[in-house]
Amino acid sequence: MGKKKWSFAVIFDKVSDIIAEKNNIEKNEIELESNLINDLSFDSLDTAEILMEIEKEFGINFDKGIYSAELNDVRIVEDLVNLIYKMVN
């Protein structure tokens, strides 16, 4: 049996769940265009906690390979979802 395929929509939904829970905000406030710092008020601790949850949820590791460099370019939720999509599919 092969690796599970994740759709963009499912990834966005799961990422939104994690962000909403960790940042104590309503899920419907999170949009693809939401800026992680300006709109969602992420600080470095929030980011670390959310990334750890995402790694656990999707079975990925942001510290491996080219993805660690791409993580530095993530500014909005869509950037994060796109990166996860590339890593899991």
C-alpha cells in the first residue's frame, strides 16, 4: 500500500484546525491569504508549536532537505499549505 495522498483542500482544513486551536481563534477567520504574522499574530513560539503539530499530523519534517530553506519563504497560509502539499505528495 502506497503513501496517503493529501488534497490541497484537506491540507488547508487540517492546517486551519491546528492554527485555530493553537492561537485560540475561530477557524473561519483563517484564509489562504492570511499573513501568519500580521493577520494571525504568530510569534516565534507560536510558529514552532504549530510547525511541530503540522509535522506530527502529516508525518513530515521541515528540517530535512530543501524544505527547510523553503520554510523561510512562508508568509501566508497558502505558502504553508503549498509547502506541505509538495512534501506529502
